[in-house]
Amino acid sequence: MRLLVWLVLAAPLAEAQDFDLLIRGGRIVDGTGNPWFHGDLGILDGRIAALGRLEGRTARRAIDASSLAVAPGFIDIHNHSDATLLADGNAESMVRQGVTSMILGEGGSAAPSGGKQEGASGAEASADFAEYFGRLLRQGIATNVGSYVGSSQVWTYVRGPRAGPPTPSEIDAMRALVRRAMEQGALGVASSLSGPPGSWIDTDTLVALCEVAARYGGIYSTHMRNEGLGVFDAVAEALEIGRRAHVPVDVIHLKIAEHSMWGKMPELVSRLTAARAAGQEVTANVYPYRAGQNNLASIIPPWVHEGGPKEMLRRLAD
């Protein structure tokens, strides 16, 4: 027994480590807008514990990041992985690019599904965000996820693929869907207004939906109604919705697609900066290239879409 005690006491104690992980010698980009700098980063208990020159500090594991960038995980503020996350929660195409958070629902959203929507009963359909987020959590996902509720999703749930002004009772039903989505974690209301069903949604209806989102601290994120000759009117509509609904506005893909109007972007941006100067919460995002894409349906007149895909195909076959 004495020998056993002596052996235990004589065993070397595990040396305490400063960090669980030490990333050494990287080009640190901290996300504040400051220039990158060479340094080390120590992680303890899953959190950044130290940043700077950490010579002499120890860790259970070390990574040599010489000539590599070290940055916080990227937030993809416009992502369409709503359905693919259900098929593969690993999201390797995102994670391998450094994306750790994805914002979904800027066009259509994963929920609500049902009501008068066409094809709303498939494996990807979720009745509401509680169901959708619950499915993601149960299967496991590699990234953080947030989502807007799509105005088109709400419209088709209540009205189906129909144009025309909604009735007061239909407006109430849409507002109830937005309320439920916000209570289940939605970030706000998003719109895609350049083609059906989004183009069927009038300004007053969007205001009514955004009023609900505003009560929960949500925002209004919009693919505007027009990005060509009517882009100035489209910006004016987005700002009007923000003012009337008392909701922050984010313009998605701010651009001028009409070649004859290229060069007018400074004037367009001045409309947004003037609104900000007047106290309105408004932002915009752009992509850093001139190319763009959309599908064939986007150039088909809205009336052809009336009644849904089957009716559209019937008209095109005539």
C-alpha cells in the first residue's frame, strides 16, 4: 500500500495549459474594419481568451497560421440553403469558406407552408418556423441559422397564386402569420417584388406586415420592385414602407441594372443617405461584380403567372 501511494505521488503532475488552442503567427482580421496585423490568438473553453503577441504561452493544441488569415466566422447575410440544410446539415460548402452563420428567407422562406400554396406538402415543407428550426436542431447543423419570413410565402399561404387586392380579412390572416413567425424567431419580413408572387403584393400590404414585425424588433429586407428604369421609385417605396411601419429597412442587391442609367448610382445612394440623415434606419448591400442572373420566369409578365405554374404553362402552350 505504501509503495502504491509513493508511486502515485511520484508521478509527474499534468502541466497546466494557458489555452485549449493557440493559433500562432496569423494575419489577424478582427472584423472591426481595422487593418490586419500579425499576432496570436488563444482560445479557452470555446471562447477567445487572448489576442496579440502570446510568446511563452502554452496550449493543449497549437496551430501554425503563418501566412494565413485568422478571422471571425463570416456571416452570410443572403443565403438560400433553407432546403439543403434539411438534406445535409454539415453545410460543408459554407463551412469550408469560413461561413459560420447564414441568414435565410430573403426571397421565399422555409415557412409557413400550407394553406392555399401549391406544392406545400413535400418533404421540405414546414408548417411554421417552430417546426423548421426544430427539424434543424434535431438533425444537427454545423452553422448558426436565422431567417426572415417571406412576404410571398405569407401571401400565397392566404391567397394562393392570385393577384389583386387582398380583403381586410386576408390582411388580418397574413398579419397573424407574420406575428406567429416573429414569435418563433424570425428576424423580420423580407420581400422579392420584381416578379410574382411578390410583384402582386402592394405597398399597403407590405406596410401592414412590417408593422407586425416592427413590434418584435424585426426589420424589412427587400429585393426592390424594380432595379432598372424604375429603380428610384423602388427605393422611394422601400423608404416609405420603413417610415409608415416604423421598421428598419435593408435594401438587398442595391444596383442599377438598366445600362442607360449607369452612372446614376451616386444619386441613388444619396436618397438613402438623406433618409439616414433624417433619422430613418436604412442600410443596403451590394455584390462586388457586375454579373447577375435570374430565371426565365422573371421576364414573363405577371398576368401569365396568375393561378400558379400549371396555369402559366397552359398559357405559354397556347
